[in-house]
Amino acid sequence: MDGSTVIFPAEDVRVGLAEDLAPFVAVIKHSLSGTLQVAWTATATNMEGTAQGTVALPVAPAQSLFDLLKEVELAVHGVEDEGDDFEE
């Protein structure tokens, strides 16, 4: 995933607190297993510079595009939409 960037909307986060961000799916060319080390950067409106580090993201087993679309539908709406049947 060299060179890919995910940008999240600005959140009001205080020191020592956490904020859950929107889930995302990264599609890669070659299969991986285990975890993926991802660099992150954050800025603040009240100070110069950036905070940065790395986070280990779990790699899910390979899935079909249809399975991924079903998972997105479930995550967005909380239940499977019976009107949108994705068939392989």
C-alpha cells in the first residue's frame, strides 16, 4: 500500500482520549496475512507541527467483492438490506 492515503474528517479529540473513525477497506494486489504496519499523521488547529506514529492493522482473510459489499451495507445500515441481494 505504498503511497496510499486515507483522510478522515476533523474530530474534536482531547489529549488522552480516543475517537472511533469510520471503517475502511483497502484492496491490495497481493494477498497478505497477519498485520500491516501503517504510518499515521495527525495535526491540530491550536499548534504547529504534526504528531505521527505507526499502527498495526489486522489483515482480514481474502474475500470476494460481493462479500465486501455485503459487509459495507451491514456496517452502514446495521442490518442486511433484503432488497439489495448481491449474487456471485
